[in-house]
Amino acid sequence: MKHLIDILDLSAAEIDELIATAKDIKQNPQAYAHKCEGKKLATLFFEPSTRTRLSFEAAMYELGGHVIGFSDAGNSSSAKGESVSDTVRTVNCYADIIAMRHFKEGAPLVASIKSVIPIINAGDGGHAHPTQTLTDLLTINTEKGRLNSMTIGLCGDLKFGRTVHSLISAMSRYENLHFVLISPKELRMPAYVLEMMEENGMSYEETTSLEDAMPKLDILYMTRIQRERFADADEYLRLKDSYILTPDKLIPAKADLTIMHPLPRVNEISTAIDDDPRAGYFRQALNGKFIRMALILKLLDEAQKNPGRVNAVADGCAVEGLKCQNVRCITTIEQELDHKFKLVDAEKGVYRCIYCEAQA
């Protein structure tokens, strides 16, 4: 039984299949209007969300199913100290599939280990956001007609931006791509993502200048500087206006540039750009509903075909003397959770936490 915790849980063929299904749903919505009758989606959102939660709910309703769950951790038993594991095992009794967003990195993985129904990671801290990635891939495919042979600029908070981390992982399967990583030095792409790009032979460059990058881009993916990820409020205030996309900055851009943003935006894209045909972020938001419909159908179908479902298994092992030091890792609040690591460099003895991928 398959969960979706990381975008690499899906093969390139499975991603192509989901994109094809999403496009068919968009063209023939009535053919899918009763596909999930009698099924329930539980939305467990331990962190605030508007677009992701509502798109999951809209997706399930448009498939003829029902939705239960909560949108605020304060309204759940986690406020009383209940663990993610116990919450998920309880919700397994009431639902057929779960979409979970959590402020701690690795929480959906923990959920998948304990769950006998499909778990969808709807965002875990600054780590990963695979359904946003599927949304992005559908959008790029729709706008450009392909997922290869282009230059993609990722701009803003690349350190905590789970959307860009997942997008790079997904696009490691496609050819002839060049990434321009645009960020302040304090918010540059994490080392483990850059290492993954190098291991996969992906072409990239890092810069602090959006203006210099603009003329070469086919896709510009803007991201918000995320206040909620900063431990130091002064550092957030210093960096929050690093990049603001205005009409004058688009003058040297390609005529067929597509501007994307996972939303919500604060002020990093001027509203004066909203009516520019190159502004694709609201089309992107709509695509999120269709791709989540396709994903729900796929996971429920696989669960039905495999009635002897088993829990997911987390690859990794305990390493004597090692504890994850990432303050955003799920291990900081799940006290009985074993700290487990995967060896990523035997020669140097480098381990990464299986939950948050932080280097030990």
C-alpha cells in the first residue's frame, strides 16, 4: 500500500499518469463526480493552511466523497499532548485516506509507519510538500507542454522553502534542465539539496540577483520569505523584502515566461502583475485541485487492490551516540520515537535523519 510522503515515492511514470488523469478530470469532470462515493478523507492540519486544505476538501467533494478532520491543532487532542502516532491510529478507525500537514518535519512519515490507510504529506515544516510539487509539475506541463529542456528560476526563501526542495527532487528525473537559485546568502538552498542535485548531474547556478537572472528564465518560481520558520524576528524583518517582483523587472523577461508561486504571497509579487498573461499562480492554484483528485483516486484504488495492507517501513537504523539536533524535527516532540539515520557517505561517516534529512 502506497503513501505519498516524499515526491520520490512516485516514479516518473506514475507522475506522468497522475498528470494525464488530472487533465482528463479537468476536461471531463462529470465522469469523476461519483468515483469516491462512500469514502472519507480526513484532513489533519496541525499548521494553518488555506489553499492546500481547501483544495483537498474540494477535490474529495468533487469526487463524491466526504471530509472529516480539523484545521487547527488547538482543536485536536494534540493540544492535550496526544502523539501523532496515536492520532493517526485513532483516525484510521474513521476514514479511508488521510491528508496531513504538520509543523514538525517528518511527522507524516511517522504517521505512515503507524497507518493502515494511505497517508498524504500535505507539508511538513520546511522539509517537503509533494502535492504542491505535483501541482507545480501539472502547471509546468500545461503551460509549456513539457517537463524537460528549460531554465527554471527559484527565487526567495530557498532554505526553508519546502515547495522548491520537492520540486527539484521531482525534476531530477527530467533532462536538459538548468536551475537558477536566487536567494539571499542567509536563505540559500540547503546543502543536502545541492548534494542531491550534484549526485544527479543537475545543472544549477546560485545568485543573489533576480534582475541578472530574468532574461534567461522560462519559469520563474517566486516564494515567500516565511516568518513562521525564523527563530530570530529581527533576521526575518531584515530579509523579508529581499525580492519584490514588479512590472519593470519583467521588461527583460521572455514573452512566454510563466510566473509561479505556491501562495500565499505577502508582497513578493506586485498585484500589478496579476493581469499579465505570464502570471500563472492562480492557474497553478486551480491545478492543485485537479492533481489532488487524481492522487486520491490513485491511492484509494491501490488500497482497494491490496486489502492485506501493511504499515509503511522507514528505512534507517539507530546509530549509537547520535541524536537528531534539528529543532524542527518530529523527534523533538515524539519522545518515544527512535532516532534513526541513513548513511549517505560511508567514507566520511555522514548520516542524515530519516525524518527531516538533517545531517547528524
